[in-house]
Amino acid sequence: MTDRGKDRFTKKVYARPKSLVDVKSHFCPGCHHGIAHRILAETIDHFGLREQTVGVACVGCAVFLYDYIDVDVAEAPHGRAPAVATGVKRAQPDKFVFTYQGDGDLAAIGTSEVIHAANRGENITVLFVNNTTYGMTGGQMAPTTMLGQKTSTSPYGRDFRKDGYPIKMAELLATLEGTAYSARVATSTPAQIRKAKEAVKKAFEMQIKEMGFSIVEFLSTCPTNWGMKPLDAQKRVLGEMSEYFPLGVYKERKQADFL
Amino acid sequence: MNVAARVEQRVFMKGNEAICVGAIAAGCRFYYGYPITPQNDIPEYMSAHLPTIGGTFLQAESEVATINFILGTSASGKRVMTSSSGPGISLMQEGLSYMAGSELPAVVVNISRSGPGLGGIAPSQGDYFQAVKCGGHGGYRMPVLAPHSVQEMYSLAMLAFDLADKYRNPAMILGDAIVGQMKEPFTQTPYVPTVSQEKPWALTGCAGRPRQHVKSLYLKDNAIEVHNWKLHRKYLKMQEEEVRYEDYHLDGAKIAVVAFGTAARVSKTAIQWARREGIAAGMLRPITLFPFPGAQLEEIAKRVDVLLVIEMNTGQMLEDVKASTTFHDKIRFLGKPCAMPTPEEIHGELRKLAGRGR
Amino acid sequence: MTTDVIMAGFGGQGILMIGNLLSIAAMEEGRHVTYFPAYGVEMRGGTANCTVVLSDEEIGSPVVGRPRACVVMNGPSLDRYLPAIREGGDLVINRSLVDPAKVGRKDLRLLAIPANDIAREVVGSQQLASMVALGAYVQRTGAVRMQTLFDCLPKVISKKYEKFIPLNVNALKEGESFARNHA
Ligand SMILES: Cc1ncc(C[n+]2csc(CCOP(=O)(O)OP(=O)(O)O)c2C)c(N)n1
Ligand code: SF4
């Protein structure tokens, strides 16, 4: 091998964020939970918050958050993470408090908790991972499941006449006064990942500046329960999913409006 | 024995699916639920099959919503079922209390997992107290059935609907991941109704009759007290009429195992082994946990030297055993919280109690 | 007679399918049988396993701590189950993916079958590696009759894939003859 070739292989282009624990993850191949975890860890590092952070893990494939992110983490009952985070933040307003939730967790059983946390302008940050299904329990229909999508509890495809429509949480939460920031991102291309990181930074800033509730919705994959190869799963996110769930910033409070 | 004929009728299915087959055979056409391991096969089966026979499957946004869907369909006079596990059953407790108070029938299946909290998905019998003593507020009871085979998942599902209707009360099936996830052959015996399914109390619109209500609020005078005594008489009647248990080699037994569900299933192997060695072991297997076969237990306690209570928890049914007999010095306990005891362990215990060395 | 086996490998290798086939065959032969699959979070990360117990009498536990036999289709499953197999038990490993040198234990009756290679090169579909392994296991242990397995294939293969039944029969037969020649 020539020296130049060797260089190419030894040059450091990526390092594990300090807040990301160096263990093998349990996520399936092609799952985007891992990417969201990394962005979360990088942002914690970016703001130097590792030692001032309390995370709240949801019930779902991300329940093992405490194994991966090197910060204090509380586990909440299914759907109740925003309520638990409220309790933490009210007791310790100087801490950085986030929740990390799936779409079954946040958009089904936990709708009430997230809406009221947002409406109170609770100064917390929510990372919301939308993979249009219940991953942990084996691919059942979620409120975010696309019309016509077959899941283990919608074997004939989701039908709006029976199960309604895929719920758009980023838009919905943006309508609430208490929400300071609401955006939807994806992590299927390097460019998207950069944008996602910007959004998460913004969301963190809102909390740091005490501007209120912030949420970033990630369009994610679940190759295992979609019955797809990882690459096809990427294509689904870039295609039909981002068509129905448009990426973008739905609300961004400026300091001026706030004061 | 005519093997061919017997083989013909057997079907090979998961316990969770056998519950669905039994429920549908018993006329259940409504199922609501929310995903949770290890019972997902039930909503998955129902979502595939109910629509093909004119039934309704609906996935709720939570178990709180689920149990209230159930309340509404039950108040409409229909047979309806839900299933869940630990945390989900906890969320249903308020609704169950309302249903008991409003005297509404329904079948609730708990394929329980280990707790407390998020616990784990390992099989467990840690929900005995919650099921048998009833975890909701106000003091109520419900029949609790404990299947130990796929055959019973099927037949007890049918029975649960009849008990629920007979007493206008929720009935529960308490299983675990083992009986839920395992497959084995079972025979699809036909459903023979034991109760009338007429529900004159159902809310169907008051055409041609005075309006009627389904409710649990009793504010006037001592109405709630009267209502409580009425419910109490119902629970007494359950205790008089509904006790079910299996007598497994109890005749002449000196050691009686007392176990239900999966723990009983595993105990059978150990008892077979012990009996081959000449140890007089048998088992009282409660099939109804409420009503508990207390009188039978006391009868057996008189005859045997040892009552070995085996549970996949740290001792819950044990309290009902103690309450049923005065022979407390005969009681021994083998507890395996959140794990299945192995036949080897139970066999070892039986040998020890019989005075045989290991 | 009572016998039991744990089958384990990657998700998608058809582990649960061969477990089902074996169980249904035992049922058809009029015996008692239980089948217990891995479920829930155990399936994350892409592993699959199941336990089958066959007996002439009523079966107690459907879960087995110390199996009499194991069919191991990938490396991680060997690490997990090797120590559990009973003294003198049967071990069938998929030599295409599992290194026989890793077995170590001398007390076992080991059969190392290149199931993927046989499935791909002889049967014509790598998908059928588990079927090949099942054929070998059944030849080795006599758990059920080979013919019953063939007869029961339509019960585990959906109508849509009916046309692959002969291929599955071939896979079972190839496994069987490999085991016979390596007895
Ligand atoms: C009260 C209650 N009900 C149900 C469950 C079972 N459960 C565990 S995770 C989960 C949903 C997971 O889906 P999602 O939130 O979309 O996250 P993902 O696994 O897809 O990341 C459910 C229903 C539970 N733990 N508690
Ligand atoms: S089941 Fe789906 S969401 Fe869960 S780890 Fe696997 S791919 Fe990710």
C-alpha cells in the first residue's frame, strides 16, 4: 500500500461523541435509532451539558437509552415521559431535561402528556422518533402508520375509515402557544443528518434560553418490522414518508416575540 | 385407542391464538386492545379474523382507552374481550372497577409478565394479587381462571364469557408467557352455552320501554351501601357455584403440591418422576383462583403430611392457602419470581420432603 | 419416549418454520408435543430460537434448561447453547457458518453439516439450509419419521409457496443422506 493510500485510511473523520457510551447497540441493522442517539450525544457534548443533563427514556426500542447516553436517565411508564420530565424540570430548573420517545409512546398512549407539557410551555426538549410502527412489540399499527400500510394489527392495510389518518405531531404541537420550537427532520442522507443536527441544536437552545417546549420529530426506519432491507427502508423515508410528513421547521420562537 | 380419530380433530396453535378461537366460538365479535409483549398474538389474530366474520377489531391509543371501549360495547349488550399484560392491566384497573360497579360483563386476558414496573417479559405469576384481590378501587371481585395448557386457553376462554354474563361482571383469564407463547395440539370442542345471552339491561335505545341506565354512581340515601351488599351476594354465589380445580393423583398422596397455571404444568413432570420412585405426591391445581378452592384445600390438608405451594412469585396464592387451612405447619413454599421452576428443581424438593437424599 | 431439541440461528433462516414442522409431524404421529419460540425483545438484533419437546406422555415443561439435542445454524447460537446440552447429547451444527473446532466438548454426538452449501449447490436455494439441517437432525435422532415430515410440509408452507414443496422435500432428503453417510 502506498503511503497516500494508508493515510486515507488512518485520517480521523469521525470520533465517538464523549456522551455516547462505547458499547454494541441492540438496534437492528438499518435502524435509525442509533443515528438519533448519536446526534443527541453530539449535541449534549456541543453545549457541554453532559453533567447537567437528566434524560427521560420512553418505553419502546429506545428504552435502553441509559445504556448508550452517558448521562443520568430516568425511565418513564409508557407514554408518560413528558410528565416525568416535567417533574424533574420543576424540581431542578437548572438541569437540562430531555425525553426521547417513539411514535407509539408519544403519539398514542402519551398524546395527553405531550400536549399538556407543550401547552404549559414546559421548558424541556423532546426527541421524537417516528418509524410509523411499534418497533419493540413487533410492528403493530401506530397512529403514524401510513394509509394502506400493512402491519401486524392492520393486516389488510390501514384504512382511514376505521383507524383514521397518520397523525402529524410536529404540525399539531406547533399550534400550541407553549411550544417554542417544532421541527421535522430525517436521517437518511448525510445532508439530512447535518440538518437534523442543526434542528436538535436549536431545540436545545430553546431550553437553554428558557423559551419553552421544544420538539424535533425524526422520520426513522424500522426495517425489521417493515419487512424491508435497510436500503429499501431508506428509500421509503425519502419517498412516501417525507411526502406525507414534510420535513421542515413548523415553529421557531424568536427571543423578541417571547419578551 | 383410535389414534387416527383423535389425531384428526387436533389443531396445533399458540395458547394466545387458542384464546381467540375460543372467544370467537363463544360469540365474541368485538376485540379492543393495545400492543404489549407477550400477548401480541391475540390482537394480531383478532385483527386478521374478526373482520372476516363481521366482527370489529380496533386498536386503541392506550389501555385506558381500551377498557373504556370495552365498557361501551359491553353496555351495548355485546360479548367483548381485551387482552394485555402487567403495565397495561394496571392501566385498566379504574375501568374494571367502573365495570364491576356498573355490573358489566367482559373478558379480560392478562398474559402476565414480570414486574413490578416495566419489569421484564419473562413469564411470572406476580399479578396474582392484582387479579384475585382486584386492583381497582372500591372493593369488588371477579372470576379469575388460570389455564395451564393450550387446551385450557381455548376452553376457559369460552367459560369466561359465560361466567361474565352469568354474573354481569368482568371475568379474567390469568396466563403467562409460557402458556401464551407455546404451541401444542388441542381439540376444538364445540361451545355449549350455559347461560342465556339475553341482555334486557343493555342500552339499545328506549324504543318501546322506559329509559334505562348503566352506572356505578349511587348518591342517594344509603343506595351505595345497598348496592355493595347486592354485589357481595353475587361474589358469595360465585364462591358457592364456580370453584374449579384439578385433582392430580391426590388419592393416597402424602405430599400435595398446590400450584396453578405454568407452575402446575411444570410440577406435573416432577410429580410423574417422583411417583415412579414411589413417592406419594399429587397436586391440587386451582383452575379458578377466585373463587379459590379453599374447602377442597382444607380437606386435602387433613390427609397429607405436606402442602407444597409452588408459585412464580415470592408467595401470593400462599396467603390464600394459609387462609383456607389451620394446618399451617404442613405448608412449605417454593417460589421462583419471574422465572419458571424446572421439573428438576421441583423433583428435588419433592425428594427432600419425602426424606430421600438427592 | 421423551425427547427435546433447541433450534437456533439468525432470524430469516427458517428456524421457527423447522420447529413448527417437527412439532406438527409429531402431532400427526399421535404424540404429545410442545413448541416454544423466543419472543419479544429477544428477537431484536436478529436472532431466533425455539424449543420442541416430543413425548408419549403428557408433557410438563415446554421449556428445557438442558436440552438433549441442539440444531445450531449460526456462530452466536453455538456460544449460547453449547454449554447447556446434556452430557452425551446430539449437536447438529451448520458447518457453513459455524466452526466445528469451536465445539470443544468431546461427549457430544456432533454432526457438522455444510447446510448452506448443500442448500445452495445441491438443492438449489440457500433459503433451505434449515430444512437440510432438520433432515439431518431427524435422521440422527429418529425423533419423527421422515415421511411424516414430507407429508406435513403443506401445513407449514403457505398456499402461495406451494410450488416449493418438492424443493423442501429435497432439502430434507439431502440432510438425511448427509447424516446417514456421516453416522
Ligand atoms: C402500559 C403499557 N402498554 C404497553 C406496553 C408495551 N409496549 C412496549 S414498547 C411499546 C411501543 C413501542 O413503539 P414506539 O413507541 O413506536 O417505539 P419503537 O419501539 O418503534 O421505537 C409498547 C406498546 C407497555 N410497556 N406499557
Ligand atoms: S425493531 Fe425497528 S425500531 Fe426497533 S431496533 Fe429494530 S429496526 Fe429499530
